[in-house]
Amino acid sequence: MMATLQISLFGALPCSARSQTETRITAKNAKGQLDTLSAQLRSAQADLEDVEYNLGVVKLHQKASSEGRINGDWWDAAIRFGMWNCEEDVEYRSGSYPLKVRRWIRHLLCTLHAERRDVQCAVRDLEPKVAVLAKIIGTQARATGSQELPKT
């Protein structure tokens, strides 16, 4: 009897496994930690917006190709977006993209979905930490130096 093994294409780890070691949060460093975590959260949210935009553009090109709406403007957009390198002596036909471009679009979709998953995981990890730390700082703003605050 032969056993099968399923391997993830992107080596996905659970969100908790990706998080780095927790830093010790004290009353002295709580404000700095909150600022750091807030900056990381804003950056992750901006990254998520970028990935969503890129995913939308690539899906739009895929749909237009499958519907046969590709013309010179679509080719120009594909070149500007990086889905296709401008090559000399290539006939840029109307209707749909050639197989080589459609395969590249499929590859981009897989990559962008994996990137979106990773960024969403980072946002999910950071949001509760920022919320808890902001609440702690708001309610325990007068905590003294060596007193340790609860871990997030």
C-alpha cells in the first residue's frame, strides 16, 4: 500500500508559528512598543491594500483575455504593469493573450494570493496586540517603572 503526502505549494505555517518571540513589555517601554506595533500594523494594512489592487488588476487582465477583449491598450497596460516584457518582432494580436502570457497571469495570481494570505495573517496578529496594548496604556498610564504589564 502506498501512502500519499500532501505538500503545500507555499509552505504555509499557522499564523502563531510565524510570530516572532514576544518582547517583554514593561511600564517603561509600553509606549514605545505601542508605537512600534502601530507602525507595523499601518504598514501591513498598506501592503494589504497594494496586494488587493494588484490582484484586481491581474484578474481584470485574465477576464478580458478570456472574453476576447484584448487590444493594443491592454497590451500597453500589461507591459506597464510588468505582466509582459516588450519584445521586438512579436505580433501583439487582438482578442486574447497568447498562452505564454496567460500562464504568467496564472502564476501572478497564485503568487499574489499567497502574498495576500501572509499579509492578512500579519494584520490579524497585530490588530489584537495593538488594541490590548492601547487599552493597557490608557487605563494604566501611571504605572511605575519596574512593574510589569500583562503580556499581549
